[in-house]
Amino acid sequence: MTARRVLFTVFFAVVLIGSVVPAGLAEDLPRHRDPLDFGPEQPNLRSLEALYGFVFNWTMVEDYSMALSWLDFSGFVFAPAATKSVMDRFTTLFGSAIGDLNLTKADIEMIKAYIRRLKVDDAKAAIAVALLRLDGANVTVGGMDLSAAQLAAILKGSPQELLAGDEGLRELIEKYRLELLALLKQAEDSSKPITLPDGTVLPSGTVLPDGTVLPDGGVLLPNGTIITFIPTRLVIKVSPMEALVGSSVLVRGNLTDSSGLGLASRRVNVFIDNDVAGVVYTDESGSFVLTLGVPYLYRDHVTVSAQYLGEVLGNSVYLPCSSNDVEVKLIYYTPVISIDMPQVVYPGKVFTISGVVRHDGVGVDGLAVEVIAFGTLVHLTSGDGGRFSAVFSVPPNSPEGLAGVGVYSSPRDVFGPAGFVGYVDVVRVPLMLNVDYSSWAVSGLPFRVSGSVFLDGAPVSNCTVRLGGSVGDSEVATGSDGRFESEVALPFSLFTADYSFNVKAYASEPWVKDASVGGEVFVVNIVTLIAGPVLLGGAVYYGSKRLRGYRKPKRRVAEAPLVEDGPVALAAPVAGAEVEAGPTSVRGAYGSAVELVVKRTGVEPRPSETLREYLDVTEGRLGAGAKLFRSLTLMFERWLYGGPEVRISVVERLLKRIRSLFS
């Protein structure tokens, strides 16, 4: 095969592949090419300081449940991933520190109860645990300092506000530590040894010291001193059992010994919960009366109790005791917050949250009101009729979906705290994109896409429209009527196939959503149109020549003797000899020779065998005729595959010799 024929075959093979390649393999899937789709913007440092400052404020007044509730609003602050990671770490550490403080506060109340009930050992164990917890809280605040500095560096600001809040946490931790140390001293003081008038020291906690127990319950010490231990009993009553915060209640009580005899002029400590609320001395009958103010605590109830610490009079030891607990139900008024705000808000636009704080249908003015939305905190005071109002701006980068809104009114006097949590739906108005294009195109020629862009039924002018995909890229702007026309030149290299493309209209306002339309166009490769018929005709011609053969004109060549030396019998062309390359005579001669070989050897040719494979199988069984059959096979092979021309006279001579030898 000549070099020209090789190049011609390769060219048509490439064209054929290009004309039949499946569209699914040829198409270029749409690429994401949207430079306007950026992630969230950096949050405002002042807004973060306001949010965290609000949590710090609730922490400093030791309302940890409210502090943790408002700390959750940090999740509504949108920020890039790196910034959000630092914020989340700061928030996690903040929540951990608040949790430690909350547990310590509860422990302090429990320790006071232990001391009030004279459970000194339990109080000391609880104090040790609480001190360890405060040490851990100090370490946590150190981590908050680092996160605050990182956050401020990212937002290119000063972390002073956040660090000031951290310092407030340290002050609160130190306050609790000093309070625990004071309680430890109080517990130790309550368990000091008792010194009798004669100088005898009774060990701490001794009820019956070593000595002889007398029949009347006294104890005879080894030095001859007789000590009498006298149990005491303390009972109280409180009226009324329900009280409005800020009002007062009356506490009546009686302190007696084990026989019921009243103990006069004895000091009694009266507690509200676990804190001393008043001190009173018993009268001659052991009774006492004390008026207590009800604190402004906004919870279900408080517990009133009393304690007698005991004392030594002569050789008599009056043992300490605690009274019964009396629960006083607290009465306060819980306002109701009514909110008026839109259900749907749009990024980049402002909206108003207004409301009224009422009690029993009447507005309450002068209450501190805090409103938070989209990471921004607004401090207000309810005005006439309890009304308040705040304006918020929706961040342009806010994702679509529900966003939380919180409103809280602080307690004041007889009005307890009130809160409201609601949601607004952040939405974007989608553009309406209409596209018109032809379903087919020719490679190398322009491909046009036209259409229009509307918003709420009105045409959008100067809107950027981008055409992208494997067909090419183009960017245009809509006219005053909202229409556009985009054109790309299709590459010549596109094969004949379906190609996808995408048309996208970009919103110019944050409250508008981009619109995108995809499509497909069938691209016809012009080279395929020309080369296809040529290729088909060439294939038919080439196949016809190989399958059926063809007859060439005769020309005169001289007869040449058969050369029987070597593996192939060659006939050297001589001028003037006649050559016939007809398929019937050469093919027929070989077929006749095969019939003779089958009769001779009994081996029939198989369809899967080549000419030479059949020759190799039978050659060893033909004896003297093997060389003749080899020459005839090789001549037939050259004729069949278009080699040098074969003389029919030589073929006939070989067949004649094979017949004479095998017959």
C-alpha cells in the first residue's frame, strides 16, 4: 500500500469517527462559570461586639440561662468559612465558661445549705470541687482571649470590646472564688472545738466526748467535770404563704430545749433560700417575730428557714439546730410581647420590627427591651402604651430561608422578664429569562441566541447575560426593552453531535435571584457532510475490488520459465508475454488444487484457517507434490491481496503438474 493510500485511509477514518461519535460522548458538560456567586461577606466587627456584649451583660448579672439563649443567636451571623470557624470556637469557649459559672453558682447555694444544716464535711468537699471548676474556667477564658484576637485580626479591627468582656468573666470567676473561700471559713468556724468555762476543750463535732455517760445524759470527764449536752429544737411559721415580690412576710418562731422549755435571749439567723435575710433574738419564752422583705426574684418560690448555732452556758452545751423549711410562693406579673413584622424580607433592604409590651391588656412603659435580628442588637425602652420599634437591614449576603428574630424585656419591679422568638423568611425575587435559539447549527458558522429578561413582569435593562458552554462564550447586556442577542462562532473542531449550553442572566441587586436556562443544539460538521459520501463511495469501490476482483486489460509479455528453486515458484516477467489476472481462472485453479489435496491427505480446509496455515497442515503429507502446492498457494495469495501480477499460464502449468502427480 503506497504512502498516499495510507494518508487517504487515515483521513477518512478520522472523518468517519467524527460523523458517528455519540452526542453523549462529544458534548462538553456545562461548566460553572459564575464569578458573581461569591461566598458570604465578612461580618461587621461592631455588630459582633454588640451581640457578644449583650451576652456578657447577662452573664455579669448572673442570669446564665438568658446568656446562653442569646449566645445561640451567634449562629445567625453569616461569615466565610475561616471566619466562621474562629467565631464558632469563641462561641464554644464562651458557652463553656458560662456553663462552669452556672454550675458554680448552683454549688454555692448547695454549700450554703450544707452549712446551714451543719453538714460541714459535705460543704468542704463541694467547695473543693467548685474551686477546681473555677480553675478550668480561667483556662477557658484564656482561650477566648486568643480567639478574640484572631477574630479581630480577620475583621481588621481592635479586639478591645471582646477582651473587655473576657476581663468581666475573670472578675466574676474571682468573685465566686472569694465567696467559696469565705464559705470554707464559715464551715470551719462552725466546727471549732468547744471550750468550757473551766478550760476543758471538747473536740470539734463531739457530741459525747470520751468519759463516763451519766444516767441523765451528762458526761463525767476524767478530770471530774460533768458536762451536760442539751439538744434544741427550732420551729417557724411564715405568713402569708404567697407574697408579691417587693412586699414583706412575717416570720414567727420558737426555740426550745429537748423538754420544751423556751430558751430566752438566743440569737437566731433567718434565711431566705440559703442567704441570711435577718437576725433576731428570742424573748423570755423563746419566741421571736421578724418581718422579712420579699426579694425581687422572678421564679416560682423561695424557701424560708432559721438556724440556731448553739452555745455554752456553764457546764451545759446547747447543741445547734435548724428549723423546718417553709416555701413562700412568689407573685409577679409576666408581660406579653406582641410583635408586628413582615413575614418576608429581602437581602439588602430594610424592614421594621415594632411591638407592644402589655400586662392584662394595658401597655407597660419604661421597660428595657432588646431586639436582635441578623446579628444586630438594638437596645430600646418601651414608650407610651408599652410601644417600641426598631429598623433592621438584611445583609446582602444573607442566604435564603428562615432567620431568627428575638425580643426580650428585662424585669423591673413587679414585672418579670418576657421574651418572644419569631422568624422571617429571607427570599429573593427571581428574574424571568426567555430564550430563543435554533435547534441546529453548522461548525465554523455563527450560533445566535436571543431572548428577554423580566422582573415582576417589567423588562430589565442593562442586565448582564452570559452564554457559555462547549459552543463558546459570549456576554451581552439587555437593552431598554429587556431584550438581548448573543452570538458565538462555532469552532471548526466540533464533531457532529448534540452540545449543551447555558444562558444565565445576572441580578444587579442583592434581593434579585439570577436566572439560568440550559439548552442543546445539534452541530453539523461541514467536513463530515462533504467527506461522508466520498468515504462511502470509496469504501464500496475498495470492497468490490477486494471481494470480487476485477479484470485488467491484457498486455503482451514474453514467456518465462518457471523458477522452482526456493520456497516460492516465481515467474519473471518477459516482454511480450500474455498475462491474465481474472479471478475465475486463478481462484478456480487454486480450488481444483485444494480438492486434489483433500483427496490425497483427507484434510479439509477450515473457515478459520489462512492460506498459509492450511499449507503448513498439509505440506508434510504431500510428498513430492508439496513444493508444487506451495508455489500455487503463494501465487494465489499474491493475486488475492493485490501483489505483483500473476501469469495465468504459470498457474495452469502448476495445476497440470499437481494433477498428474496426485492422480
